[in-house]
Amino acid sequence: GAGVSQSPSNKVTEKGKDVELRCDPISGHTALYWYRQSLGQGLEFLIYFQGNSAPDKSGLPSDRFSAERTGGSVSTLTIQRTQQEDSAVYLCASSLGLGGRNEQFFGPGTRLTVL
Amino acid sequence: QKEVEQDPGPLSVPEGAIVSLNCTYSNSAFQYFMWYRQYSRKGPELLMYTYSSGNKEDGRFTAQVDKSSKYISLFIRDSQPSDSATYLCAMSASGTSYGKLTFGQGTILTVHP
């Protein structure tokens, strides 16, 4: 079956612009995660959803970052007023349920470059 | 200090060699231990999953967890050029962490023919 898909695969933007990154999880997966991968920081957790709810937003780097999920499926990560330090690969993962026992399946990522 | 430490390498070995990859961690709440493999410009894919301490073998891959030392390892036997990738250890705590994964920095492995 289809895996996790993300769009766009690459995004180049100018500093100060807003960007939206999209994630389509595996059908039937109730849990969805966003991570960021950068050279300096490695792979770091941003936010998770159970259904449409995001109970813990503390992993988001700043209030310029927000995320939503609708219909228990597609999720969008929005970065407002982008900065050069936002340049990274943004990875989405989904799993059947919450908790460490559930394997997280990752998408290919969106490579964001802020000029 | 990071919660999970992993030597980034890079590591270069000849085909057929045994590869040893390691991570140490500081959070004693970690209960679930994983190794992911990531090819260039792709997302990570799960290789091995271990709950609590012990060993797990799957084909050429063996994962070991020593919770008393807060140390995990991945061994690759008879390494192949197709094993060339970045290997990431990841960990998750039980309870209220809701499956959040904490990753090591990743080790870049090259297996040359």
C-alpha cells in the first residue's frame, strides 16, 4: 500500500515568507508526528497528533511554527516569516497508535531552503 | 549534553566486514530502542526494534540493549555495499511521551566492494 507522502519535496523561499508543508499519512494511522532534520541538530521532534488533537506543542522551535491536522488524516506544518535557520529537512511520520510500541513510518521529507 | 549520543563517523569498511554501531543515553525512562537506516534523500526506515534490555537478531543484523550501562549497539555481519547509509539510533520512553522518538546524530557508513 501507499506509504507516507509529503509535498513539496523541495521548497526554496526567501527570508520573511510563509511556507506550508503537507503530510499525507498512511491510511488508518491515527498518530502523526513531525520531525526536523538539520546538519547541526540531527533529527529532532517537533509535534505529534492523536486524531486532530496536538496535546503537546512544546517541541515547536518558536511561535512562528504551527501545525494542524484535519479529518484525522492530512497535516500541514506552517512556518511564518521564515528565517535562514529554518532551513532543514522536515519529516513526517505516522503510526497505528500512540506510544513506543507502535512503529513510526517516515515520509521522504520536504527539503526547505530559506535564502 | 544530548540525551542520546552517537558517534557520527564516518565509518568506512570493506565488503564482508562486521560493523558495530553504538549509542549511549542518559534518560533512564527510555524503554523502547530502535535502529533506523536512512539512505540519501530518503526518510528513515525501521531496521530493528527492541523493548527493554536484551538481544534481538534479524538476518545479518543484531541489536543489543544494556539498560544498566545505558548503551545500545547494532551489529551488521557480512556487510554489503547496499548497507551504505546513515544509521540512526532512536529511543522512546513509556508513559506520557506518547511515542516521541529521540534520535542520535546518526553514523554514516560506507561499505566498499
